[in-house]
Amino acid sequence: MNLQEIALSYKDDVIKSIQEAIRIKSVEETPLPGKPFGEGPAEALRYFLQLGEHLGFEVENFDNYAGHIDFGSGDETIGILGHVDVVPEGEGWSHPPYAGEIGDGKIYGRGVLDDKGPMITCLYAMKAIKDSGLKTGKKIRMILGANEETGWGCMNHYFGKLNMPHPDLSFTPDSTFPVTFAEKGIMQVVLKKTYKNSENIKIKGGNAFNSVSEKAFLEISEESGKRIANYLPEFNKDKDYGIKVEKISENLIITSAGKSAHASRPDKGYNAVSALMTLISESGYRGETLEDVAKFFSEKIKMETDGKSMGIAFEDKDSGQLTLNIGMISLENKKLEISIDIRYPVTIEKNAVLEGIGKSATEFGMEIEVKGGKDPLYIPRDNFLVKTLMDVYKDVTCDIEAKPIAIGGGTYARAIKNCVAFGALLKDQEDNMHQKDEYLEISKIDAWLKIYAEAIYKLAK
């Protein structure tokens, strides 16, 4: 058998291993002794390392921050970077998010695309190379992080504190095929304001910076909220914002239901927070605090995802438009916090983005706190790594018109030198990362196995 045939022979094992990995709820939790990101991420990391050892590779765990799986030897190293943690599951799943159920030819579960499914596939692609007997002149090292979704403490520990060497050439299967040569800059900020009077209201929405808010609610007294409630039928007449009102004791609970999506593509989702604020603004509600918050949204956010009303709708020819996502909102005990995730074009200075946000915040008496971010990534299209991976993709898929792409997502390619994102989403594959009912079509595993086996071998030979 040739290399691709050997890789395909492991398909049933790939399916089983993906299901097992999905059953581990690896959302970041409260740190525990020896488990910096909680029980789930540590358990998921252990699972991958034990699987790597079972498949005949050398493995090492670095304090449950990160781990690596090694095959072969050589003066140079080929890296495969991925993560074992996942974003929170959210609500509304038709299949349990941590069961790895199969239905209609699909594996369902949080992380099946981002990033457990692709990394399991790459691990079996490494096994195919090992079992084929083909000679490689370089070491192949899979590097696994346990904190990609919420801070990259894993990579900071592995490459920073421990000073582990950077592989010479690397890829991460955490994006879209064919090859991602550019990744927008990432900026996560929180707008804050303290009010003198909270009007006995409470607002909550969203669960992460990097996900479009799929649920939000306003709790307000019946007397204060009746204007909003009375306007709702008119508001819903020409729109489908998924907003409902219910009475609990002396209060009204106004809930807004949206559609989650990755913050790099907020236009693919539907923001429940922005929709709720649109209702409040259009209702003509009057009241110091809530009116002020709603006015900020109506003037500076609207239902936009490009930052136009903030004056930061930048774009360039290499990476496209800036995106802005309202990830979370909280108004409680007179304190307002609005968490915003921004992906800005590779040629734009982050200070220009900060200046625009800061100006809008100042107009409404808000403070701005930068919580995190990543600088843009840009590797020329004619780079050896990009060209080699492009050639493999075209040879396996026969998609000869494919060209390298730019994305708004942030992958581990930014963590080291000479690294790009390579897959795993195929051209005809739905991107439902960070959404309910995240799934992987089992039929796509064939292409994944063939592409990754060939790519790893071509880089390592």
C-alpha cells in the first residue's frame, strides 16, 4: 500500500478516537494543583498523550500546560501545533455536546472541528508515515496546548518559561484549506463604566470574547420595563430578533436569542446583545443608566460587525475588512462591562484601532481596558512552506485553482516562527466551530487523512 492507502486504513480508529476525545469536557475551569486550566483540559491533554504513546510515539507532558508527541529524528523538526481545550458548549444542541454521537453520517460534539478532530487525524497521519517505512530526515513533533481558546498560557509556558525550541517548519490544522498565509491582528478590550444609579436593572449576555453572543437578558421592574414590553410586538413585526418577555414576581425578564459563531466571522452569527439593545433604543425607553447603554449601542455598535460606527472600518487587499464582535455584556450593581473582540487587517496599526475605540468610549464616559490580543501574521505566498502545502492540497484534492487565504481567526501559527494554518475545513465543509451542533462529516476524514499524511511526509523527508 502507498502512504495514502495506509492512512485511510486507520479511518475507523480515527472515528473512535475522535469520539473518545469529544467525551472529555475540556472547557477551562478553576485552576487546581498541577492542573493550571482545571480538570477538563488536563484530562484531554492526558488522553492525547496516552493515545500517542499507544501508537508507538515518544510523549511528554509539561505540567499540564502543554505536551508533545515525537516521531523520528534529525537536525531539523517539523511541528504540528493544535489544542485540546474547547469553548463552552452554549445551549440548544440537538445532540449532547460531549457524547461524540454519530447521526446522519456526522460526528457531533464540541471540539470535533476545533481542534480535536483535526489533531486526532494528524496523529494517525504520523502513524501512517511510521508504519509505511518511508524515510524521513527530520523529527516530527506534535505540540498540544491546553489553553488556546482562553489566553495561550499553554504556549507561553512551553515556548516561554520552558524555552522549548521552535520547530523549523510547522503548521496548525485549525483553520480552512488550502493554506492561511495571513491572520488578522486580534484585540480584546473591555469598556467599563460605573453608574450612580442602576435603576434596579440587570443585564447579562454572552459567554466568551471570541464567540458571537447567542443569549442575553434584561431584568427590570415591571413598572420601568413596561414601555419596552409594550413596544415589542411592533418591534417584532418586521424583524425576527428572537426576543421574548416574561413576568417573574414584580420584574420583567426580557430575553434575546441569537446565533453563535466564531468572533472572526461575526457576520455568520446573530448577536443577541446587539439585538436586545436595538429593542431598548427603539422603544424610546427613558432612564439614566439603561438609556445611556442603549444609546451607546444605537450610535456606536448597531447590528454592525465591521466597526463602521466607531470609525474603525479598516480593510486591506491582503486580509480584508476589520471585524468587531460583542462577546459579552454585564450590568450589575451599577457596574457596566462590554467585552469586544476585534480582528484588524494585517497592514493596519493596532494603535489606530485603539484610538477609534477610545474616542467612542470617551464620548460616553467609559474607560477602555485592553485584555489581550495577538499581532497579525503574514508569510509571503511564495514562501517554501506555503508553496509545499499548497502543492500537497492541490495534488490530493485536484482543486488546482485554489489560492492561499487570509483569515480573521487566531491560530497557534502566531506562537512561533515559520508556521501557517493548514486546514482542516475543506472547500465544501460547513464552518460550525463555536456553534451549537458542531459536527464533522465522516466522509471528510478520508481527505483529511490523505492530505495530512502527504503534507507531513513532504515536509519531513
